[in-house]
Amino acid sequence: MTLTYTWIEFLRQVRNPGVLVFTLLLPGAMTLIFGSAFDYGSAPAGHGNVNMYIMLGMAAYGAVMATNGIGGQAALEQMQGWGRQLALTPLPTWGMVATKAVVAMVFALGTVLVIFGLGVLIGAEAPWWVWLQSGLIVWLGSSVFALFGLATGLLFRSEAAMGISAGGLVILGFLGNMFMPLSGVMLTIARWTPLYGYVALARWPLIEGHDPSGESDPLWQLVLNVVLWAMIFAVLAVWGALRSRERQ
């Protein structure tokens, strides 16, 4: 039954225009725009070129939008009574959780593959092992932001939560050095934001922590950023769940 529900949930998400726009169309369009907007896209950057650097940022953005959106939907569905409906079926609680996780990661993988395909079109270049390692980091690391969507949905408890979390990720993307290289004070601020460690880890196989601004980040600092923000999102999600139970 878990496999059946997973397939039904996947088809439901595919039919959702909002999911397709934010996880495929928007990141894909941004990849083409940013990748063709600069004359120095073919300039070297680490083990590849600048277009590869840009493409990884867009792939990371699309992947986190996918996991964030489905995580937020899961929270809203629980509060709107869908969880109680499923409790009347043989589907176990772990099955529902596993379904959401699998569907979120499938969409994130689809986003990564689409953006990587567009990266070839805009001239992104790097050794095969950079493509493979960075792709895996982008895909697996995006799971952290399912917690962000879950926490937002549980804390705001309305349909507006989806817009808040999606808009918040756009702002965090700019602050996190995801869309364009930052420098100076802005780069210092960026190092404390949730998306900075994630996208910097995704770019590590390419540039090994050396930012285009000339500064560098140690690997442990990037890993610590991701771990700490994952813990913060998890605490917020638990707090939101407890608040929702109190109100019921």
C-alpha cells in the first residue's frame, strides 16, 4: 500500500502547476538567463568554468525549492485533517512520512538532471567527477530544506505558508551567494545564512572552497553551517508540531 500511495502522491505533485513552475521552469529559466548573460561564462573557475559555477547554484536552488515545497505541503495536510483520514487506512504513519520523503527527493533529482542538461547547453564545463560529486551533494543536501518547509507550514498554519517559505528561499538564495558572487561585508553576512554552506559544498568539487571574490572557506566550516541549520529547522518543526497539537 505504501508503494501505491507513493505513486498516487507523485502523480498528484506532477499535476500541480505550482510545483512544476518553482522546481523546473523557474530554475531552468534562471539557468539560461544567468548562463548566457555574461561574456565571461567560459572563463576558468577551479576545475571547470564560470558557467559550471552558475549552473550549480541554479541546480541547488531548484532542488531546495522542490524539497521545501513538498515538506510545506505535508505540514499543511496534517493540520487540515489529511493525517486523520489516512489513519483510517492500513497505511502506517512511517509509510506516509516515507512517501513524502521519496516524492520530494524524486522531484529534487529531476530538477538536478534538468538543470545539468541545461548546463550543457550554456557551455558548463568540468571533469566528469565534478559533475557527479556536485550533483550528489546538491541532491542529498536539498533534503535539509524539507525541514525548512515543514517548519514554515507548521508555524504559519495557512496556505500563505507556502508563499512565505518560497519567497524566503529566494531572499536566502541571494544572501547565500547562490545566484551571484558576493564580496566584502555581504559575503561575511552570507556565511551565516542557511543556503551558503549548502551551495558552497555543492561547488566544492569545482572550486574547493575558493570563491571568485578571492576568499576561501574551510570544508569543516561549510559542513558545520549545514548541520547547524538542519538542527535549527528540526527544532522549529518540532515546536510547530507541538503548537498545532495544543491548539487542537
